Amino acid sequence: FFLHILNPYSNPTAKMKLSALSVLSLVACANAFVPSNTVGSKVSLNAKASAPEPEEDVRSISLPFAAKPANLNGELVGDVGFDPLDFSGKGDLAKLRRAELKHGRVAMLGVVGSILQESYSVQGPDFKTTKNLFAAITDAPPLAILQVFFFVGAYDLATTKWEMENGRVPGDIGFDPLRLSKDGINEKWALSELKHGRLAMIAMFAFLVQALVDPSRSIIEQTFDWAKSFE
């Protein structure tokens, strides 16, 4: 009897029970390797929620193929993310903006002066008109050149000190004879000044190159001759 019961092949019922028991055993063993749904889901959700999101790769407006400089966050007027040499990551932004504005203002005066001196000069035996920018410097009396350097240096030091002591924004030296900023600095005008200054610096550099390439012709003559070449 016992042999008959233990022998599954001699008893179909016992064979079915044994098969069912085997399947249940396999399921139980496999279930041991499956994580608990209630605990595992909570942990995975918490892990996803606490995982830091990757930082977005923000591109520069002026140089779309390069990343935006970290310190140029758009707060400064005229900030378009142009800093290929990473000056903003090495120095004081206020100091750099002050220098940019001053160079731009000097360049705007230089552009006007470069064109004006071709046809007009201060009356006197030691002053004369010239077509070449470098010749204009060498033709001027040494004392006149010294006066220019002294005045510009003293003016720069005085205005920078006044600006920093009074907590002014970079470039605000209190010069506003037309009282255009009586109600506060107009951001649109500040941007216009910055753009004109940047353009003037490029133009002044081009003027110097033109004077070196062709010293015999003035800037205006070279410009008109270049325009006529398209006719």
C-alpha cells in the first residue's frame, strides 16, 4: 500500500499532487529573489526624487558653439555671453565693465578725432593737418602729448575714486550735462552707449591698420576708394 502511494507512476492522483507540489515549490523559490513591491517601490521613488538633475548646458548667445560663461548671468547691461578668454572668471566684473566703458568712450572720441584731424587742426605754427594718424602724433609738440597723458591719467584716477567712494554703478562718473539720467539711468541708453563703444573700439583698430597699410591716404579717402571699387 505504502509503495503504491509513494510510487507516483502507479497512482495518477498522487502524480497530479506531486506535480502541483513541485510547481508551488518552484514558485516559492523564485519569489525569494523578487523584491517586495511595497517597500521596493517606495525606495525606488525616493531614490528618483532625491537624485540631482543634470545641469542644463546653456550656450552663449554671441557664441552658440561655446558654453555660456558661468559668471555672466545676464545681470549686466549688454551681457550676451561673449568672453572667449574667460576674463569674467578671473577678475572683478565691476572693474572689467568700468574698463570696457572707459575704453569705449575713448574709442568714440578717437574715431571722431581721427576723421576730424584730416581736415582741421588747432591754429598755430606747431600744429598742422595730416592724413596719417601716426604722423599726427609725431607732428604734435612733445609738451602737448605730455599734457594729454597727464590730463587723461589724472582724470581717470579721480573719477574712479569718486565712483567707488559713492557706490556708483560701473562707468557712472556723474557726467550728465544734459540731465538725461535725472530720473535714473535709462537701461536702453546705457546699452546704446555700450554698443557704440564696442563698435568704436573695432573701428579705431581698423583705422590704425589702414594708416599702417597705406600712410599716404587718409581714412576717408581709403573708405571712398573702397566703396567705388564696387561700381
